[in-house]
Amino acid sequence: MQAVLKKKSSGGFWYNDNTVGYLFALPFIIGFLGLTLYPMGLSLYYSFCNYKIAATPEWIGFTNYINLMKDQTFGNSLLVTIQYVLIGVPLKLVFALFVAMLLTKPTRVQGFYRAVYYIPSLIGGSVAVALVWKQLFGSRGPIVNVIKSLGATGFNFFGNPSWAFLPLVLCNAWQFGSSMLIFASGLKQIPKDYYEAAEIDGAGTVKRFFSITLPCLSPIILFNLIMQLISGFMTFTQAQIITQGGPNYATNYIALNIFTEGFAYSHMGYACAQSWVMLLIMAAITGIIFKTSSNWTFYEN
């Protein structure tokens, strides 16, 4: 058995068996402390200050948080973000599961199809794709032209507050690749014995899907749901590039509103307060989902 402590002959340095592990983990530890933990602590401090970039923070207590309760723009951004999440996340998960079920059928080009369907997740959040999406759904874009050819004259996605969110939701749903791969992996783990027994009992395709596939995938659904909820609340690029928060603040999502307050208006302390409120809301929603997941999540063990 190796001794827990060993003495190096050169320099007399004492170390234990975990030293090498700590050395390899050191870049992550430094990055976590310097790029995550310290900025979070600084942001929390600034949220209690009247702070502008390159200026000295002025402590004002809970004033920023009190002003948030009175800010109609912030309230609207919170509401439209929740609307975006409630519509976009289920649509994305349903689409990802549908494609995953198609791709789990054994074919010679199965790997190629998976790679092709995953590409949108790699490039979907980029500025270039947002610009293309803006052209597709613009007033002179091909999609609007098709709608107009059906008789809807004067139709404009980005000029109507009731329809402006739809291109952003579809752009988000288009980036289903990561969720699709996770679903595909989960589908492969479902024992085939379950389906064979259900077929013997006379269960049809729909019955097998709701009685076997969904319950066995429920832990995967829980994971994807949490990850996509967090991603949905952090939506920024599409709203900034495609709609700039308009029309009439219909797509002024909370991440975009925080960016505008902090960098456009230089209200960095107020923006930090909004960030912490968003974090608390996301934590509360995540906690509720975890608390209620025992009612609908099935674990074989």
C-alpha cells in the first residue's frame, strides 16, 4: 500500500496522492474563482450601488431593487421572457424528441443524419444566423411573401407585437441538436423487453409511446427541461440582432433589457440588480420543477 504522504528527496517538499489532481484542476479553480465567483460577488455588491462604468460605486442600499418593482419596462421584459420560455421550450423539446425517435431507427447513414441535425445547435446562436433569420422573416423575406400570396396583405412579423416573438421561438426550436442527441441516447437505454411485452398484450404504437417511452425518458426530459429553461431565460443574441427588443418592447427579453440598462444607459448597478432578480426567479422555477419531479419522473431503480 502506498503511503499517503511521501517526501521528495529534492527540496524536501511534502505532498499527498491528490497533489497531481489538484495541479491539473488548478486552471479550472483559478478560472472559477477569477471569472465566475469573484464577478458574481462584485455584481451583488454593485446591485446595491449607483454605479456607472469607470466611475466610483456609490452605496444606495435597496434602492435599485425598490425601483425594479416600479419599473414597467422590467416587468414587461419579465412577462415576455416567460411567454417566450413557455412556448419555445416545449416546442423545442417536442421537436427534438420527434427527430430523435426517427434517428434511432437503424440505417446506414444514421451517424451522418445525426451530425447534420446537430449542426444548428453549433451555429444557431451566432450573429450570422440571426441575420439570415431576420432576412427570412423580414417584410420582404420569402416566408412573408408566401403568406402574402395566400391573401394576408400587409402582413409583417416584425411590425406586429403579437407576431414578432414567433420568428425568435422558431429560431430557438431550430437549435434542437443537443437535446435531440440526449433523447437519442436515452431511447437506446430503454429495454426492448418492455416493448415486446406490450406488443404481446396488444398495445399499439401510441399506447407504447405514452406507457413506456415517455415514462422511461422522464429523467432525460427533466434534464433537458431544466437546461432549456435556463437557456430560454438567457436568450439575447436573436432578440438583439433580429428585433432589437421591438416592436413596442414585445421582444425585449430580460437579458436584452439588462444589456441595454448596463451598456446603453450606463446604469450598471441597476442592471446588476436585474441580473440577481432574474437569477432568483430562475432558481425558484428550477426548485419547483425539482420538487414536483417526483410526481412524474420514473426511475427504474
